[in-house]
Amino acid sequence: MIRYAQEPALAAADFADLLQRSGLAPRRPAEPERLAAMLRNAQLVITARADDQLVGLARSITDWSYCLYCSDLCVDAGWQGQGIGKALLAETADAAPEVRTCLLLSAPGAVSFYEAAGYPRHDGAFLFKRR
């Protein structure tokens, strides 16, 4: 049985370990202090646990009113295909009921997951960098 919960004080080491087990680590920073800041500054961290083992996480930034951006959605590779990712996104949306727009950017290898789950694609996303 999977238990979903908000975990605002999740340890950076646990996050780093899950990133490795999910396959997302090559696309995320490895420095423990940066991972800790990512968790500390997120407004919403939802975890999925099997017993006490962390098997999934959704980390989001939101204004609690109009927009929520899920910056990280990761599920341990050994637990993928069981609906945990979809449940994490549903738990995330439920935790911010006033939000009108929930969005995320997919890793290239995860596009098929979102398509198969029926999430609509948005072609108007852009990246911008500091000067």
C-alpha cells in the first residue's frame, strides 16, 4: 500500500537517493546544498511511501491562487507503472484547490507517460535565461 503525504521537511539526502533510483538524477543538480534549497523553497512537496521507503515525489512551486508548477515528478524505477506518478499529480492538484493552472515540463524520456495518462500537451512553453 502506498501512502501519500505532504513532507515539507524531506531530507535532501532522501531526495538525492530517489532522483538516482528514478533515473532523473542526470537532469538535476547533485550538490546537497542545492537540493536542500530546492526542497526548502518549494511550496509543496508530496511524497509516496511504501512502508517507510520513499518511492515517489512531486515538488511544486505555486502562488496557491492561479498557477502551480510541478518542477519534479519522480518515481523509483522499480515502482513505475503502478499509477504512483498519476496519483502524485492528483494529490498535488488536490492540495491546491484554488489553483487554476497546473503545469510541468516533461523530461524527454517521460513524454510517453504523460501522453498515455491523457494529460494535454501545451506547445506554447518557452525557456528563458538570465542575462
